[in-house]
Amino acid sequence: MKIGHTNEETLKKLWEPAAVRKLGRQLADIATAALTSKGGPVRKPHSEKLAAKIIQRATKKPDLAGLVREVQKASLSLSHPRYGAQQVAAPIPAAALVESVVAAMNQSLAVWEMSPIATAIDRDLMMRFKKLLGYPRTAEGSLVPGGAFANLTALLAARDALEPRASKSGNARIALVVGAQAHYSVARAAAILGLGRDSVFKVPLNQEFCTDVERVHDVFAAARRSGFHKFILIGSAGSTPTGSFDDLVALGQVATKYRAWFHVDAAHGAGLAFSHRFRKRLRGISRADSITFDPHKMMFMPLSAGGVLVRNGAYLTQPLQEQAPYLFGSKREWPDIGQVTIACSQRFDALKTWLVWRAYGGQLWDTLTTHVCDVAEVAFQYCSQSEILEPVHEPHSNIFCFRLRRSHGRESDLRHWAIKEELNESGFGYISSTVLNGRRVLRLVVMNPRTAASDIRAILRRVEQIATARQIRA
Ligand SMILES: Cc1ncc(COP(=O)(O)O)c(C=O)c1O
């Protein structure tokens, strides 16, 4: 497809202010629909076929805004109040809309000279997170694309703190002691950092699906028997499957006893620090040596917005010092952020979170995070009284797993999967599933601040109907 006959014509068509403005307005309308629409199906039926059709038609379609509108209309609707599947948020509108400005300015935070204002804003944001999580000003950290990157970065700092020559020699023998519910990115980070997946030792869970503190000592002993003398202990502050919060105070004490690096993966739950009612779940987090936190989860930022903090900043900066004279080397008040983060091209992801924090204050997240947790509690109450469904646990936050009463064995795994599939394909609601204690269960993750208690009850009623109808058909 030709844009213009000459180079000049092409540049004019793409950059001419009136044309850019027109396109911007059209795209802003589409973004508004994605952010605010509440009706229609959560996911359109036959989405695989729909995707193929859109891709096929795109080659013939010169109407750019029309194409984007088509993609938006066909996509999974996270703004729908009955969306409750995974830990991906219905974004706060201001945060999503500012993304086009971030892309338009295209500041890269690797070096101050490419991002003079963005660097200052990024640092102001990190200072706010330090304060929120009870860290000293001397802690160091950066925004990263998400929790997986944050865990990798924190474990890099931990590895080099415990084995100072590891970055150079590539040799480190360190055991990672983690709850059985830890996110897979921990084992992946162990593999990437040369520690190896075999160095990950899992602690069984207690009845609340938290790391069982009583059994941590046995796991340290097992690691010792395997020849490990240096340890990283990882606590979950909002586990992925059930949103359960470990006892961070107790785990911190265990870490001290074994002289282990203590990392807290609060990718999911750090947002609860804003909630007056639920912040107690994070008690002990400020004692951690490093923390993972994801504003794109319980702070309702659009992807991507992850973050990592290391209490003793030197442990983060040391393994990330590089020689790159075309970038680094200046002595300024502001750091070159490329020296405290793995990425070189570092997107200005700070703006959206900083903007919302400055414009609305932390009270906004107090309201929103508290609300999504309250709504998960409604789901628990509903299932406790249902004759068809039962809770698998009492929710600590906004994730809640439930299952069919009177359904057991492998047959039950298939039934739960089929119910989730039928609900999601219907477009009425959207949930996920996971495996707990070896059996598949249904999982609700409330990530939309506009989801009301009535939406949750409607989803659960529909699940009951689907389960009953499938039982009759069987
Ligand atoms: C506890 C926890 N840690 C880390 C991650 C990975 O985060 P991200 O998807 O932002 O990379 C997740 C994602 O769900 C998580 O729940």
C-alpha cells in the first residue's frame, strides 16, 4: 500500500498536525470504549475464527482507525464488570490514556541526557514506593516490565550479595527456599542466573495456602543435606493461585536465623499497602532485603508496570555496573537508570503511576483495592451458602477459588475445566481455574474496580446453572 507518491507527500500525510489530531481523536474514542464500556459479551464467541478474519481483512483495509476499532470490539473486555479471570487489571482511565503521550514523547530512561524530566519523575515515584513499603531512602530500585523481571532482578542482587564473585565467575551455589505456591518466575530466574532449577526447595503450604512456617526449617535442613550453605528465602505477599499472604514477620525471623537473603514477592499484593483495612497483610515486608511489586496488578495500571526494590541499594547497583562510554559516565545529581535496571531502552512507565498518585492521592487505591477484596469476600459468602458450590479457602485478598460440592476425582477436573470454558465462551462472565491440592478448581480474580457484588453473584449463579445443566445432560 502506497502512502504518498513522493517522500515529501508521505511525510506530510503521516506528520501533518491536522491529520495526526484527527487520528488521535479517533483512537481516543476507541480507547474510551475499551475503558468504559460495560455491555456486550466479555469475550465474543468463536474468538479464534474472529481473529483469523480480522488478520485476513487487514491487508485490504486502509482505514487505520477502523481497523483498530475492529480489534478493540473483538478483544476480551477487561472493563466488563463480569470479567474476573486473571491478575490483569481493568486500567484506571487516566493511566491508560496517558500511554499515548508516553509513546509520543518516547523518552528512554537509560541515561539522564535522554530523559531529563522523566528521570526525575521516575526517581520521585521510586521514593514514594520506598516510603509506602517502609524502606530507607538509600534503598535502590527501578520499574521493570513486570513481576517476573522484578523477581529476576531481585534474585540477581541476592545472588551477588551472597556470592560476591558470582557475576564474574558465573559460579554460585545458593538454595532458594520458597513456598510451594511461588510464581514460576522464581524457578525461571534461578535457571537464568545459573543457580539452576534444582536449587529451588519448596515448602509445603498450610490450610490457608500460605508457606507453612512450621515446615520451613525441614526444608532448610534438606537443602543443607544437599550441600547448600547459602540461602534465599522467598515469601509471597499475594500468591498467584489463591492471593494468600505469607506470615512475613515469621519468615523474616527464619531468614535471620539462617542468614538468608529475604525476598518478598509482592507482585500481586503490594497495592494493599494503600488499604487501611488490608495493609496488615503486608506486616513485616519492610524487613525484606528485596521486594517485587506490580502497579499493573492491584494498582490497576495498564501493562506494563512492575517494580523492584533492594533495601541495600549497593547490592543492586554492583551487578548492574556496565562500561558503555556512549551512555554512562556523567557525574550528575540524577542517576542513569540504565545502571540500576536490566533494560537498556527503559520506557517511561513511571508517568502513568506517578500521575495517578499525584492527581488522586493514595486514597484512590485505598478505595479501589479495598473494594476488590470486599467483592471477593462476597463470592466466599455466596459459595459458603450455595448447595452446588463450595469455597476452597477464605480469601485474603481479591483472589478466590471455589469448586463443586460433591464432585471428586479425575472426573471433577474435567467438569471444572468444562464449566469455565462454557461460561467464558458464553460471554456472560469470565473466570479462570487452577489446581489446588492436586485437583482442578475454579478461580475468580477481581481486577475491575467497577465489578459490584451483584456482578459476582450473577457469575456464580450462572456457574451453578451451567453445572446443573451439564449434570442433567450427562
Ligand atoms: C506472585 C506473582 N509474582 C510474579 C508474577 C509475574 O508477574 P508479571 O506477570 O507482571 O511478570 C505474578 C503474576 O501473576 C505473580 O502473581
